[in-house]
Amino acid sequence: MTADRLDAPDPLDALAQDRVDFRFKGLPPEAEGATVADLAARRLNLFTDGFTTPVLTLSAERLEHNLALMETYATRHGLTFAPHGKTSMAPQLFRRQIEHGAWGITLAVPHQVRVARRFGIERIFLANELVDAAALRWLSGELDTDPSFRFVCYVDSVRGVELMQAALAAAGATRPVDVVVELGAGIGARTGARTEAECAAVADAVAGADRLRLVGVAGYEGEVPEADGDRVRAWLRRLVTLAVDFDKAGRFAGTDEIVVSAGGSAWFDAVADVFADIPELSLPVLKLLRSGAYVSHDDGHYRHLTPFNRVPEEGALHPAFRLWAQVVSRPAPDQAFINAGKRDAAHDLDLPEAQAVRRDTVRDASGVTVTGLSDQHGWLRLDPDAELEVGDWLGMGLSHPCTAFDKWQLIPVVESDGTVVDYVRTFF
């Protein structure tokens, strides 16, 4: 950081002084007007101190476990880690990820970059193309005023390079923007140049743009069509070969390291395998992994996809989310309704999973299944032996962290005994 930034107040401290009010779902009505820091210091109990349903929680112990596990994994495999921040958009979690060894934070769109910069993130990898003139004008100002700010983004077309160059020149940018050529994962996949020849044409365009600097290659293996271990590794080897060929052609002149980046949350074991075999290049190689969903993990999509299922000897991520709702109606012996629905629960990949029931104590939610969601109701099917009454709290696991985080602005962090020790603020 520059000296003036070191002397500035910590923006997370300012965030903790925000006052609790009607904006934040699930918090005790009696907390109105308290600062977030004061509320955390009270160490309220989730079940007995006035929290209202529905309320989304994060497990304190599981968050810490997941952060530590991925730090260990990246170190063990010689990978630099820039976790994808679009998962949580929570600056407090960004800080903890960096404290657990992350190089920086990966993001997807300009607004997310602005959030990260507001909270002091000094290294950002934008895993997307950036051709918006207004965003590029703002970015050039950030780069020009903060020499310690490192920013890298994708390019995948000559047209995109031309738009970036024009916008940065019009903004009077004095520092070039670092870019990596994105190799597409295949026909019908998402962004990225489809062939090595197209990648070379993009690199040639960057070489002719004085406001850009080519620093590497990147892509997203999660978009490989009909992905399996062999196909993903084959694509990753193409990415590495592209870096080698670019280096032999002298395309990375002017940089001090070569960025080779991939790695979502489903195939980071393949990334580790292939990146371990990157040959020696003319410059040091920054092997940048970008997995993001690990921070909270989940009870659905990523529970099934995580590479730790394939390499159990390396550890296991633990799902940290639990959404608590209350049973408000049981109109038939085999049917009940809770007061949480699409506005509260991630549902784009899987429905919530009923896990726990609390009346006076917490027990397993045996015989309870979530079968559907309305806007503000969850539909439950009950087996004949299910013990569930109006007024009970139902705790549910969620699938897909990205769409769980973005439904909640302030999320209690809860220890295993129900003590709320912190509150995570999100910015979507």
C-alpha cells in the first residue's frame, strides 16, 4: 500500500460502525440503532435472543476450516490463489482470504472491482473482458493514483483490444492495463478466443496498443463441453502450450512474470496436476488459481462437484450455510409451509435441504423434504413419522453459494452453540 493508504482508517472498521435497521433481514427488532460492532460484541444467541425468521447464518467454525484448507491446498501444490470474490461479495471475507495467503481477489464485473477497491484490495484479477469506456476511465484513474494497485483482466478479441485502447487513450491513462489472452474452453462454451490462431491475433493487437500490456494467458476449464477429467486436462494442457508458444515468440516482453490462470471450484485438482508440469519459461510463472465457492461450500451443487471427493486424502470442505425458517402452517398431515421462499433461499440449482428442527432443542429433520418454493413460502412434504409443528424452526442447507450470498445484506456468523460472533456484510 502507499503511505497515504496505510495512514487511512481501515474501511472494515467503518463498516462495523454501520447501524442496524430495517434494511437487514432476520435481526432482532430490539437491535435497531445498534452498530454492527456493538451487536457482535453482545454475542447474542441465535435462538433465544430475538432473531426473526427467516435468517441465513454462516458457521464460524466451518468458515475458518474452509479458509485454512484451501490455503494449505494451494501451498502444497505451488499455486498462487486469487479466490473468486463474486461468490460472496463480502469484503470481510476478502480480508480473511488474503490473511489466509491469497495473492488477491478475482472478480467478474466493474462494480465488483469498485467494491474491492473501496475496501483496500490491492490485487485484482478480472476474469472477464472489460470494454466499458466509463469503467476503463475509472480504472485508469485507480492505476495512475495508486502505484501498488495490480490489475489484470481478460481479452479475447481484436475488437475488444481496440475498444480498450481507445478508452484508455481518451482517459489519458499513464499506466498500461495488464491483460491475459483468454482461451475459450471449446465450441459452444462461454467467452474466450476459440483457436490458438485467434489467440495470436489478439496478442498481436495488444502488442500494437500502448495502453495495454500482455502478461499471460487464462481461461475457465469449467466450461469445457462434456467436461470430465481427461477433457479438462487436455484443455489445460492447451492453455499451458499457448503460454509456452507466446513466450518463445517474445510476446511477454516488458513484464516481470507470466500469468497462467484457471481454476473454478469443480476442477482445481486438474489445474494443480497440469500446472505442476508447466516448463521453465523465460520469466517466473504466476500459477493463479481462482476457485471461489470453497469459502462457504454448500449442501448441493458443490458438495457433489468438489475435487476433494476425488482426492479425499487432501481434506474436505464443510458446508457453512444454514437457513433457518419457521413453520407457519400445517394444513394437512403430510404437508407444511415455512416462511422462507425464493426471496431468501438459493434455488437456481437445487432446492434447500431440510437438515434440522428446533423446538426446545435441535434435532435431525427426519421425514421432512422441501418440495418447492413460492416467493415467501417453502413447501414441505412430511413423512407419517415426521415430528413437525407450527412454530418449529427448520434449518436448511443450501445449494450454490453465489446465489445464497446475494439474497442477504448482513449475515450472522454463528458458533456451534448458537452464539452469534460476527456479521458479514455483502455488496451485490
